[in-house]
Amino acid sequence: RQAGFAALRDLPAVTKDGVPITLLVNAGLRDDVGALSLTGADGIGLFRTEFQFLVSATMPRRERQTRLYRDVLDAAGDKPVVFRTVDIGGDKSLPYLATDSPEENPAMGWRALRVALERDGLMKVQARSLLEAAAGRTLSVMFPMVAEPWEFARARDIFEGQRQFLIDHKKLLPDHVRYGAMLEVPSLAETLDLLLPEIDFLSIGTNDLTQFLLAADRAHPKLAERYDWLSPAIFRFLARIVRTVEGSDTDLTVCGEMGGRRLSAMALLGIGITRLSITPAAVGPIKAMIRSINLAEVREKLETVLAKPPENMRQTLRDWAHDQKI
Ligand code: PEP
Ligand code: MG
């Protein structure tokens, strides 16, 4: 079966009725970039930059960060890379970044952009490193845990301040800088119309989004069944985001783990998602699924299911996919 997926590497991710799907991978280490050539994926949709911070005993210096980001861009070659600024704090705590007190609810605590905007020295160093690493190329950067549009604007201003610094010092710059937001805090969906004109791309982080929408800790073993993204509430919510983004020229990607599961990915395509960023091992199986579906039929099925949701949406879709030989 593995050999079967490898044979798909150079075949396009296109549905039977001719709709092309963009398949990207999630990465966090320099070595992960090799997955691009191994899988034939279109690029890196999520590079989690916090890994370098988590494995380090002290704050990674600017030169070290720049080297990593440049190595990643070099290794990716012509394929695009989206760097996510650090998502640390909460349960991913760092010994060199002191917090005042242990947190009772770290997932919704002082993490990600909340840390980066308050300790903006950290964000400035990361911005400089990314801008220098991408000199002469495109830099795509996105911010995690954006809950309100002003947070995105503040984060972008920090990057733009560093870009101005490089201009003033006659340093080499990226040819183009693209700024994106992650939608993983539900409140952002309610102000998305205000954010859209400001951003170049949007990426839905369904791992966190699911836990916040269902009030179910993504890591709690007793909640594993309740934490089910293949549910009517999640899909109605996602379908609404797709409709809001449609008509703007903003790229919309799903970068949560669900995009790497066959049934969930099929359902995402069924509500209009055309870009998935997934774990590298899933590229083969997801491409096989894409090549086996008639998207018009999947869309019709999702519309019916979401209009009058069955008690167990997962089972309903599983049975249907089985009948369709998907
Ligand atoms: C997500 O929340 O879906 C996501 C992609 O980010 P992370 O898993 O790193 O929190
Ligand atoms: Mg997240």
C-alpha cells in the first residue's frame, strides 16, 4: 500500500470531475522539508517555528534562527513555505521565558500571539530573522491564536518596523512579504469581514478551533470521542467561513490534523475547501481519496447532511463514502 501511495507522487491531486486541490505539508524541523520531494506536495502550509525554541535551553539567537529559516527556504526551493510565528506559552512553556504563575487553562492562557505582543522583543528578533532569511525571495508569515483583528495589525506592524529597519540600513530584503492569520479562536470568525481586507491569506487551525468550539480539551483522553471535528457544529461553522472568504482574493487553507484524515478531508472538500496542509505521511492517502471522488456529488452530500444533520455525522459519511467506493 505504501508503494501504491509513492506511485501517486507525481500525479496531480485532482478530483474525478477535474477540480485541482492544493496539498501542502506541516513541518517544524529542518529535516521535515525533505517530505516535499518525497511526497510531491505543493509546499509547506505550516512551519511551526516554536520547535527550535522548545529544544533550546536558552532563547535561540537571531543568527541561529536566520540560519534555520534560510535552510528551510533553500531546501524547499521553488515551493512556497508559510512560517508561523512562535506558538509558545501555555503548556509549551520555556524555562527562559518566565510566567508569573502556573496556568489552570493553558490552552486558553498566555500563549502564542498573546506572549509575542507583550514580549515584543521576542517577536522583533523573529521578524528580523525571517526577513533576513528570505532576502531576495517571498516571505509568507502567519500569526497563531489571532482572536481579534487588532492583534493581527499589531503583529504585522512589528514585522513592518523591522522591515523598515532593514531598509534604513540598506540591507537586502524579501521581494515580497505576505501576511496571514490563523483562524483557531472562534471569535475571529465573527470579525472576519474586518480582517479580510488586511490579510494575504487565512489558515484554519482546526485542532484548536475544535477544542474551543466544542469546549473539549484536545489532549484529554476522556474527551476523545467528544472532541470530534466531523460534527455538524464544526462543519456549519467552517462552511460559514468558506462563504465569507469566497469572493475575496484571500487564500484559504485548513492546516489542522483533520485535513490528513480521509473522511474529514473529503467533508472539507465538500464544503468548498481546496487547500489542505497536512502531515507528510497523509499526502499519499489523501491524494488517493481526492482522485477517487466526484466533487459535485460530495458537495451535494455535505449540503444535505448539514441542512438536516443526522445524530452521527461521522457514521453517515462513512457509510456513504463506503457505498461510493471512496
Ligand atoms: C491547529 O490548532 O489546528 C494548528 C494547526 O496549530 P497547533 O496544532 O500547532 O496548535
Ligand atoms: Mg493551534
